[in-house]
Amino acid sequence: MAVKRPDDFEIRRQHLKNLTDEELEKRFWQLAEEIVKPLVEIAYTHTSPAVERSVLLRMGFSSIEAKAIVEGVQNLGLLGKGAGNVVYRLAKKKNIPIREAGLLLVEGKAWDEVPALF
């Protein structure tokens, strides 16, 4: 036996029925922002080694290089700052290309400079 849902559309739309298309669109985006806001907040405060390796891969590092950088960042307790951010800040401080800064870290060099970047 199929369950039939009562049609309550007219009741549910009362608070929206007098809005213009522009007002409806604005309301839609306000609600969408409300829904996504907690997810964005979590993204700013939570990460994982897998996410950080993925970022480094997109920055042009190999998976082996990315793994070494993420492990170093983790060892310094800076994973929450972002491994890509660590490489970027080191590159800016040393005025060298991002790839070069990352390779320094892979080689075990310049880790002593990293904490001071934050």
C-alpha cells in the first residue's frame, strides 16, 4: 500500500509567496550560506595528512616528496597550518621558487626555519 503525502505546499510557501524572484534568489543564497558555513569552519580548523599530501601534489610535488614534507610538518605540530602554506611561506622568506623550497624540506634542510614562519 502506497503512502500518500498530504499536499501542504500552499501552507509551507506562505512566508515566500509575496517575494519577488530577486528576493527569492537572495533568500536562497542566504540559506545556502547558512547550510555550508559549519562545513567551511570545519575545513579551516581540520585537516589530515591525506588532504595535505593532496594539496602538495597539486602544487607539483611527487607523492614521495609530498609524503616527506607532510611528515616534517606533522613532526613540527604545524599540520593545521597547512603543508602547502609551510612550503609557500618558506619560499617567500627565502625568495626562491615554491618547488625549490619544498625540495629543501624533502632533503631535510630548512626545517629549523619553519616554526618562525608562523
